Amino acid sequence: MNIHVTLAGPPDTALQQWWTKAGLWYLPLEMAPRSGFRPSGKSGYLPVRQIAGQVPRTAASVRAIGRAARDFDVIHSNWLFSHIDAAIAGRLTRTPVVLELHDLVPEGPGRHAVSAAVSTATHSVAVSRAVKRQLTSTAQRRTSVIHQGVDGDRFHPSPSHDHDVRQLLSDGNPTRFLCAVIGRQDPNKGLHTAIEAVAQLRHADLDVHLALVGAPGEDSGDYQQQMRQLAQQRLGSAHTFLDHVTDVSRLLNSVDAVLVPSVDEPFGLIALEAQATGCPVIASDSGGLPEFVRHDETGLIARTDDADSFANALRILVTNRPVAERLSNNARAATEKTYRIQQRADAFALLYQKAVKGSQ
């Protein structure tokens, strides 16, 4: 089936430039910013007046999506704050709407709003069973699970480590066992757990170096600064912070293990990318991670927010090379069989086809 995809999003962004440079269609779409029910990175709820003030923004967004929908057969909403807008616009214009759910929303009104959007849309897709389980029973019946996928042309094993990258990540000590945490450096990513776990191994005279790669996403940067101080106190020179890398695959092929100590992780794509390159993964038993990082089969699972548990798992990889190789081989085979990006694209193509037929 031939499908033409147009990405709609804010105008004059780096994403638009990258997308159009690749020869793909982009629709500039003005949508007022939204903040949900909770202040970013904090507990509690926004004042009622501030929440109510978002209603006109939602109405304007519904109108914008509705106008754009006239030229398309399916609306696919890929952003938490556009789900309800897209679902309403689809109903008003009689255009099928597919929602893609990437988030684990805290229990409360936000979760009810997501379930309401799902119940209004034509169909919804969750990136993990954990994401689906947060919905009401009615919304779950309208939702299928399509896991994330990886590009096998980009993420695949390299014959050997990249010496230059390894030198950079290990602060000039490439012979050390090198593990990495890669991604947004926000409180829910659990960097403190990884730091404490590596500190335990170093206290036991195991020569392990920790690379922390990424930048703050939702956090103001306070957490990253706290982690820099903690790493200095607990690891001394046996750690490296790196803000950004352009080639994640090259990085993954240069480290000995990837740690994913996240709390409430909806899926954890970096873990799947690591598995595709043959890099052993230790992940928390949080959210969608255990759905593809299967303990002692395709990786190791540690208890969420438990440095002792992560240290015990990491000790296995450091001291038992045959186990690390077995996990690596199993993970690569599973990724090749089940988690390729083309399989995901085919599943969405079939879903679009069903949505269009159902609306006729």
C-alpha cells in the first residue's frame, strides 16, 4: 500500500528544516502551548484558573487541525498534548484519528483526559503494555500495542570498539570496563542509581568507568548539576559527562554495557538500540522496559531505584564475559526478529487502512 506522510508541526523549527531537507512533506501548524494539569517536573496541580485558561487554546488547536484534516485521509497524533484536540477535530470533520501513546501519565485527571481522547479517537496505539494498562478498561479495548522499532541499517554491531569514542567516554582510560547511561538527564532517568551502583563496584576494586551522556529535557538543569556533584564525590575521575553525541550507534558500539535506571519508563528506546548493536543492557523493572529486556535472556533487570540491585547485575557483566556474550547474542536475535522499524511501519500501514475503510 502506498502511503504519503505529511508531518504537521510548529513552523520554522530545526525539525522542519531536517524533514524538508530529506524531501518529505511538512505542514506548518500553529498550535498554542499547553501545560497539562501539573507543573513541569513538580508534584501537585496547577491552579484551576490556569487550567481553565487552556480551554481557548484547545479550541484554537481543534480548529487548526480540523482545517488541515480536509486534505488528509487519517490524522495521526503523536504528542500527548494534541491527542484530545486531534480526537475532537476528527469527530467534527469525520476524519479517522489514530493516537500514538508514548507517555506514562501520573494517576489523576491527566490520565482520565488521555482515556477520554482514546475513547473519542478511531483507534489508539500504545508503545508498550505498560502504557496501555494506565487507561480505563473502555479505552484499553480501543488500543493496541505496537512496540518501538530500530533501524537495522543504522544500529548494528561493529567488528570492534571505536577507539576515539572510547577514549573520549573513558577520560583517556579505554581499558576500563566502560558503562553508559544515555538520554535525558532528568530526575525520572535515575542517574543517581547508576552512579551509586558503579561506586559500589569500584569500592570492591572493580575498575569500572561511568559515562553519562545527554542533557536536561524537562528539568531545569538542577538535577544534572546535582548528579555532577554526586559523581565527583562518589566516583572521582572514574566518570565522564558528555552533553551530546551525533552518532548514537557509534557510541553504543564503543561501550561495554548500557544502564537504563529509569523510573516509570514508557518504553526505553535506547535500551532497544543498544540491544540491536549487541551492547548488553541492564534496565529497571519499570514501565515497558521488562517487555523486551527479558531478565537473563536478552538483558538483566534490576529493581527500580535500587543501587544494590544494579550493582549486582553490573558485577555479573564485569566479571562473567560468557554471560555478557550470551545476553548480547540473544538480544540481537530478538531485535532482528521482532523489533525492526519496518515491522512497525507495516503495522501502522495496516492500521491506517482499517481506519479508512471503517470510516467509509
